[in-house]
Amino acid sequence: MKKKLALAVFASLPLLAQAAGFKLESADVGAVAPIAEKFVFKGFGCDGGNVSPALAWSGAPKETKSFALTVYDPDAPTGSGWWHWVMIDIPATVNSLPEGAGDPAAGKAPQGARQMRTDFGQPGWGGPCPPQGDKPHRYIFTVHALKVDKLDVPPDATAALVGFMIHANELGKAGFTAKYGRK
């Protein structure tokens, strides 16, 4: 049993080493300052610009065939968190998204990428909008390197189903956490 466990750990080391340099960054949002109003949702009592931030990543595993991007708020008072952005089938040749790529009508998403339904009920970026008076919420931005070109999910798939398929096909991931709160 110990030999099998040691062999399994040793066999996974090359994959872990390749993912070790994988990173996701943004000049628009990050861990230091709160998320700016420009990126906050417009609705539910929030009056932000609802613009998705620019993102860039590097160091993905060399076997990557596509990327997926997720933005998730684990602090939402739902019992299951809140999905703010889910984009899949991003070609492996892409390593950034411009500001505003989360608006499906803007045409700024990479060719072939699909924006999936969020917990706002529609595809595309839905900015932060925690309940008024709640503590600042965490927004976990994650880019996932995948071993498949396309995820086999229907266009109206829930974020939970997409998340399942992402994790089933993941080679590595990179991310950061940003915060936003309302008074």
C-alpha cells in the first residue's frame, strides 16, 4: 500500500511542477485594493458599471488544449456561493482577456470561447454586489488549464455542471482573490 501511494505521488510530480509557475494577474483588480465601482454589478441595489476586468495568465502546463475562467463568491448568503463569470473553450493560444470581454454582445471574447450562465441567470460577467451592510465578500478569479479543446456541456448548463466538467479535465489552475463590500 505504501509503495502504491508513493508511486502515485511520484508520478504526479511532473504535472505539479509544470503547474507551479502558472499564474493569473490583473491590472484592474487584485488582493490589495477593493474592486472598483466600474466592475461592480448594476442591479440588486448596486450601481456599478458591470464591466469585466482585464486578465492575463502565463506558465500554463504545456499539455493545455483550452482554458476556462471562473469568478466565484464563496461568501454569498445562498448556502452555495455565487458564480459571477464562467467562460469556457478559451483556445490554448490565448493568454489574456481584455477589459469588457465579459459582455457577450461586445465581441471581445476570444473566437470559439463560450460564456456560460452565471447565478444572475444569464451568460457573461456579473460584477460583485454583496448585500448592503454585509462584510466584504471574496471574489475568487481562477483560470483553469484543461486537457480538452471543448467542454461537453449544453449552452444552458449551470455553473455547477460546468465546474464539474472543468475539474474533471483540469491540468492546473491559477488564481487570485479580490474583495468588495457595500456600506
